[in-house]
Amino acid sequence: MLKEKTIILLFLLNLTFMPVGGQTGPSYPGQDTLLIFSGSGENQILLHHLDSSTFEIAVTSEDPEILSVTDVIYVTGQTFAIVMVEEQGEPGQVSLEISIDGSIRYLEVHIVNYPARGVNYEIHDIVFWQTAVPLGEVPIFDTILEYARNPHFDLNWEEIPITVNMDCTSPVCWGYDFYTGFYTGYFIAPETGAYNFYMQSADNTALWLSDGTDMNNAAVIIDRGEGIGTSAGQNRIRSEPVELVKGNIYAFYATQWIIHNPAGGLLVEGPHNDQPEYLGGDLVMPLYDVEKPTSPENLELVWRATEKAFLSWDASTDNYRVDGYNLYLNGLAINDDLIRGTSFVADSLIENTVYYALVTAVDDAGNESFVSNTLKFRTHPEDTIPPSPPAEIELLQATGLAMELQWTGGEDGETEVIAYNLYVDNNLYNTAGYIYDTSIIIKGLRPVTSYEITVESVDAGFNVSQPGDVSVFSTTEYDPLEPDNLGINSGRVVIHDQNISRNEGFGINGPYENREMVDKAEIRELLRELQPGAIRWGAITANSKSFAAHTGTGHNNNTYGRVMNFANELGARFALTVGVQDGIDYRKEPETFLRLMEYLGGPADTPGGERRAAEGFTGPLLDNSKGVLIEFGNEVWGASAHDAEIGSDYKVYREWAREMAGVIRSSPYYDPEKITMVYSGRNPEPWYGVNRSVLTGDRGEVECLGVSGYLGGNLDYDPAIPRGDSELDYYNSGIALARSKLSGMQQTMDNMMHLTGTLKSFYLYESNMTRTNYNGRFGQAILMTDYLAAGMEYGSIVPSLFHLTGGQWRITRPAENYRQLPLFITGKYFNRFCKGHNMKTEFLTANSLTHRDGRSINWEPVGTYAYNRGENFSILLINRDFTEDYTIQVSLPGEIAFSSDAMMYTIWEDDFSSFDYNIDSISIALTDGMFVEIPRHAMIIIAATGDDPGYEELPLGYYNRIRPDSIYVRTDGDGHISADRQRLNIYATVFPENARFRKANFEVLENTTGSSRTDFATNRVMFTGSGNAEDEGHIVLRVYAADNPDVSDTLVINVSNQAPVNIEEAKPGSNNQFFYPNPAGDILYLQESVESGSLVGIFDTAGRPVMQLRLADTHLLQIGQLKPGNYIIRIESPDGKVYSGIFTRK
């Protein structure tokens, strides 16, 4: 038992308590309990609001083995005292007895564990085969996860400087294949008992667990590579049972050595659950930090009034991060929330009263520092006489939108001048409160304009002087690229007289099978308001739906025809997901697609048209349709989990999709102007290899790639910071991810051009922002609207919002009379005003976007768009900055005459986390060079009229770029093959050099020879003579720019002087050792010494070629197709060296 120290001091009565150091936050006068963190060591408790009576006080702990009293600090005359206590590292509860002149009060102190807040996750630029354990190393990326599940697919990889993947060049590589993922944290055992830990990963993985909070004591309990742990299925490996004690904290760290597949994480199973669950939630702390921040220094008084005081102090430091500050007056915290800065205005004070001020710092873990220096100040007494105004105003700097001013003079005879009022053209500028400085930056001005300025003085009694003398100052010309615009966030949107794409608005996902989609009046009205560009019948659940079960009569659900007919009424496209599940008619009977085309566009006397007519639609629905998107399944990559077994092999899926596309095209009712066929892809980037796989070999059979429109979860989740800041990080990361997705579209277009020779459009079949915490919020609506609007300039067609009425991502609330949430509103206004031609815009600004930690976001801070439909125009501005307003100058195209009358709609909400919205609509005069104020995280639409520019309609999904206008073709030598087995290289260069796609295609129009062809990745093709004496003739080759087939050249290559292989050249001997066995069966092996890239030819004994190939990664030749007998094998290495020999095929 520790010896308890009892402290008796003379104090003042009227005693209450305030904990300092290790507690969870400010407490309130008269409280009887407080919290202290276990492991935080020594802490302070403030006794505050002491009055003028003297007394004797004794402070005693009932259990000093849990919490001991070590000291009491008091300075005579001060209005507070500090009790020093020390917790002993054990959670529990203890009473402090405080005796005041025999009157006893008790303070209950709870010693609790630090709160759980998630798992720390790091990415290290270390290749998997090094099996590094980077504990204590500096990562290239780190974040805090709510649960220990690999966040790979939610990250913006453009901003993660990874290099170890550069060596991955095989077809399965997708850019981020080989890194090391690392988890660390502190597990709080919820119960006493045996726990099993699991690591889930397709590759090697390992986990270390400590017997306490020291990471250095952790021992390995799972290591797949070393055979530690037991396989548990689902790529999981399980530890042996580990006995843990309730409430104890255990340090852990774990690695995933990633090879292509990053899925997985860390799970736990124990007395608290009945199956493995991802580690996290309220059971894990990302750090165990018992170190307090340093005490703030240099607490000082900036100014004081009769009832207010302005205080400032120097910033504290911490081993992790200071989260904020508490300010105490007379021992009582006066701030309800942490103070984020290093200054604060204390109000509601009593005039002519002495106050003692203290400040403490609080870190991310909740540790509170010891108190700062003590500051004593007295508020001013009553003052009823006004001061004099400032004598002189000076212009320090002027820009196009702001001026910086300062002034001198202004005196008060009773107290002092503490503040000012400033007037611009007789209008009070500082409407939000007084100016507490002698200088200011005036914002909201206009270029090359004069303004009258006057200033008033305010004294400590808040008496206001007469206005000072009038001064006149002028702004300068506006320059959007000026780096010093006096803190004004601004830019100029330049609108060009050029259409760059076309859009038909946002589409919608609704309850497609439910008859309410068409029958219920409320839903019909919602869709009429939304004016969607497409209505979708489909989702993952449609993968199992057959043609027979969703057309014709006898069904309780929505048929294709009912939804398509409603889409026709609204002028929307019809998007249809056809089933891909094994066993249904679409998969078993290809002619089902002929029936589908009859159903959509054929007369009522065709088999498919008869089913449609039975539903009441006698005429072809396609006749009145804007168009139909036919998706060959949805998210087929999910294979059997998505009722799409064919997705387990995407080569099989793509061939089936192309074959069915051919069936559709063969129908007499197929209309290429109205039917768009869609592959099932993954995300709008070369993702998982799915997109590349489905595109490989395509020659125009399918026009569109279906990709997800979702923006992933909370990418920088950090529950240690306040909810508002954490959600702000979520939106900042979402902005960065949106930009990454647009870059991904460009990367995918590169792949399209390389793999198919053409560009396809993108169909974002379902679009919303994920993370349940923030669903339906205003911030999500602004970000998603911006992303989808931008995507339409990158080949996206009718991106479809998800979901109209159902699920966690619904954009209305049916239970609240179909309340329209913000994304419905922004989508409705976009569809109302922004359909049509996309006009070219550019945004000029010196401002940029950053994450909260200062990392740059590579996207303009304001999204700027312009649209045209005949005489109707609109300008869409979306502020991507969630903390700052912007001033935007609008530069109109001089070639178009606009009406001066326009309407401006501002959709805004102060709180980005709100489910509400505000819509301000005003009439404005539209003029070239006008300025528009756009609030933070808001969007503005300016609707105007003007002369019809008569733009030619571009294809839906058109991607504007610089296209090829010429091509240069050259060859080796004289451009002919005139020697035995001669190689001829043909090279193409596409111009101009800044063309977006410079790929050339080589098309053989005629080949009367047996010459072989080898294609290379760099606009090069090679033809090799066959070596057959009878093989003479010519090759006609067309070379054209892939992105502009009209730019082309045609070559005629003459082939002559070919000779057979002479069996005399291939006598058995030393050369024969380069292959084995001999005689050979179905396989002939080449020695490893034979170089990759060598040309391999096999000839019969007459010298006629029977097999020819270029050696790639394998040294195995499949010769099972050859008849038994003798053959000549001839190998020519890349450097021209020739090997030949004779083998026998058994």
C-alpha cells in the first residue's frame, strides 16, 4: 500500500472541480465526476471560483494504488488551485475526499482506457519478394482505417509515389501490383479468453502481437511463408489461440506483401463474437499515446474591454499532433469545443473585475497538457464617452478585386480604443463584427473602380466615434493569374465558340422490376421533374433475369416494354441489362437476341413483337425511342457471386458478348443510330485487367464500355479529428479521386486505341459517392454533379444516378413523402439546363486545391462548363473548394450575340453535411467580363439566350482532342523482299506531334505470298519472306492513323528470290543439341540458350514451310499437329545467327 499524502491548505470557499491532463474534455461547474486516462501518469485537477473566505482543505484518495494525490499548488490571491494526481496504470474508479473546514465533498474519478479510433495503415515502396517488415520506417502513404481492411481501391494512386511496380510489364499487371501494405495498432480486449487472429491475403502475409503496449515485444503469430498459422479458407490464415485479458491493450503490426491482388486485411475472433470480423471499430487504437503536449507559452492579453478580452499564446508541440486548446478563466474552461487557433475572445465578462487565465493544449489522443503561465488582467470599468475617429487612412496595396488599407489616430479619454468600423461608399463593410486591428483587406470590389472610405473608432465601452474624413482609393485591372490577389480566391472562365462534345443529361436507376416505377404517381412525378437522360432496367440483380420472364403477359413485375414506353414519354433513353446467368435463355439460345430486337423494333406479327403487343404496345417501341443501351450483364467480373458465372473467364465473356452483338446486328430491326451495345467493365481506368481483357481483340463489335460511377469511401478516415474535419477530408479525397477517375478514362482510352484501334464511349451505369456516414449529404451532391459533368467531356454518356428511391444511396426519401435530397436537386437542375452541346471552356486562376495536410490536388478549384441547345445557353460553375468562396469572371465568346436578360440559380448550403439545400434564383444582366460570387461547395447555373451558333451535332460520348492530319511511312532498303527469308520493316509516324493518339494501324489488303507478319508496339510491322522457292508475289499494305482512318498511305511490297531450306544444310551434328528430345512426340523443347525473339521455322524434307513463329517467353514448341516423319528445324536469332537440324516426329 502506497502511503497517502494529505495536503491541508488555507483556501477560499465555494469549491468546484476541473480536470486537466488526460481527461476527455472540459467539465462544468459543480461536477462530481471526471475521467482520467489509464497510462497518462501525472494529471492536474483545477479547483476553481474560490471566494474570499479562508478555510482549511484536505484532499485524500480512498485508493492510492489506483490514484494518488501528490501535491496541491496555490498562489495566494489567485482564484484557483491545482491538485496534482498520479494514476497507477490500472483502470478503475476512485473517490477523492475533499474536506473544507470539516465539510466533506467527494469527487468520483474514473480511470479509463484511451478511446478506440481505428487502425493505422501504411504503404511502403518495397517489392513483395523482400518480405520487409517496415516497423518504424517512413511510408510513402499512410492513413487511418476504421477497420483493418485493405483500402487499395479507394486510394488515389496518382498521388502515391510508388516505383516498385515499374518492373511489372506482363499482361496481368495493372500498375500497382507489388507494394508492401502495413497495419499497426493497439487492440483492446473486450473480454477475457482465447482469441484467434486471421490474416486474409492472396499472397504472403504475417502478423505480430505483443503481450502489452510495447511494439518491440511483439511476437509473430501468423506467417504464411514460414508456415506459421493454419489455412482457414477464403485466402485466410488463422493463428493459434491467444489468451487475452479484458481491458488490456495489446500492440500489433501486420504485413501484406502484395502481388497483383490487394484484397484482404486483419480479422479477429474471440469471446465477444462468433465469427471472424475485421479488426477495428471500438476495439482498436491507431496509436497508444500517453505523452502530453507541451504547455502553451507566452499567454498574453491583446486587448480588453468592459465585458470582453482577447488573449493569444504560442503554439504547443506534441509527439503526434496538437488538436486544439482549452482556455480557463479563474480555473473554469470557458470554451465548449476545442479552440483550433492560438487566440480567443472571451466574452460575457464582468466589468472592472480581475481574471486569472490559463491555457492547455490537447492532442489527438485526448491528452491534455499541464497549464500555461498564469495571466492576470482586469476588465475596464464603465465608459460612456465616445472616442475620436482615426486621423489618416493609407492605401497599402490595390488589386482588381480588393484593397489593403491602414489608419492611424483615434483616442479615448476614459479607457482605450480597441476596435473600428469601416464604411465603403457609406455602407458598413464589417457587418459581421468590429475590426480589432488598424489595417484591413477590403474584398468584393470591382476592377478599375473608385471607392469612398471612412473609419470610426470604438472604445472599451463600445462607444462609437463620429466618422473620420472621407478618403478615395481605386482598384486596378483584374488579372486572374496574379499570385497576390490579397487573399481573394478568384479566376476567369473563358467560354469558346466551339462544341467539344454532346450530353443528354444524367440517367437514373430506379425500382426497375417494381410496377411502382411506372404506376405510382409519386414516382412518375419524380421522374418527370428529374428529366433523366436514361431510365435503366437493370442492375446486378438483372444478371439472372431472362427474356421470357420479363416480356409478354403473366408477370407481376415491370416488363421491358412498360419501362421503355415510359422512357419514351419522357424523351429518355432506355438502358437494359440483359441476363448472363448460366441456364437462362440469353445464354442458352442466341436467337433470344433476335427475339429481343423484334420486341424492341419489330412488327407485332414477329415472335418478339407479338410478346410486346400482348403487353399493349402494338407499334415498335424503338420507333419513338431516343435510343437503347444494351448491357451484356452488369458487373460480370463478380462471376457466380453476381449471378454471372461467365465472368470467371473474361476471355469467354468477351467472345460471347461479341457473338451476341453479331446476332443483334444481323436482325433486320437493328438500328445502329439507336442501339448502343455495352461491355461490362470495372472502373473508369485499366482496373483489375478487366477492362483490358474485355477490350482485347475487339474490332468494333461493341460500342461502349460500362464502368462504375461510384466514388469510393472515406479515403482519409481519421476519427481522431472532429467529425466536421473528418468529413471535409472525405470530400477533399473524393475530389482527388474524381480527378483520378477522369485520368483513368484517358488511360482507358489509350488502351482502347492500342487494343482495338478505335475509341469507345463510357456508360457509368451506377453513380454516387459511397460511405454510409455521409449518404445523402449536400457535399456528396456537389462533388458527384461535378464529376459526372466533367466525365461527359471524357466520353461518358448518360451517367446514371443510383438510386431514385431505394437502398442506402437513394436520392429521395419515400418515407418522408418522397423528400428530394440534394443530389436529386442538383441532378434535376443539370438535366433542366445543361443538356445539349458541351462548349469548350478554360479556367484561369492562380489558386489551387489542397488536402488538409497540405498535399496538392491536381484539379482546378472551380469546375467550369458551358452548354448550348439552339438559342438556349447555360453556364455551370461548381466550387470544388469546401472552405473558401470564389469570385469568377465570365468571358463570353465574342462571336455569339447574347441577350442581356438571364437567370442565375445558386444551389448552396452552409453545412456540407446537411441533407437540406437552398436555391436562390435572381434575374441578372449577362455581360462579357461580369463577376459572379460562388459560395464554398456550391454550384451556380446561369441560363441565357442568344443567337443559335448552328453547331454540328457530335456523336454521344465524343472525346474532344487533337486528331491526326498526316502520316509518314518508311521502309527498310527499297521497300521490297528480294532475298531468301529477308525481313522488311515498315515504320509509320503520325502527325501532328501533339495529336492525342498517334497510333498507326497496318491493314493487309492483299497478300499473294506466304510471308509472315510480326507486329510491334511502336507503329512498326515486319514481314519476313517464307523461304519457299515457289513463293513469289506481292503484299498490298494500307497504313492509316487509328484516330483518323482517312489519313492513310498504301504500299505495294514485291516478294521474290525465295529459296527452300536445303536438307543438306541440316545434317545431324553439333547444332542439333539446341533441341530435344529426338525423336519427339507432341512437344519439342528448345535449349534455354536459344534467345527470345528468334524466328523459328519448321519445314518438310522438300523445304516447304509447315510451321513458323517468333519465340516469345516459352521454349516449348507444340508440334502435335505435324504428321509422323522427318522435319527440318531452322532458328534465326535476333543477331542473324542461324541454327538448323533434323528431327523426327514420332
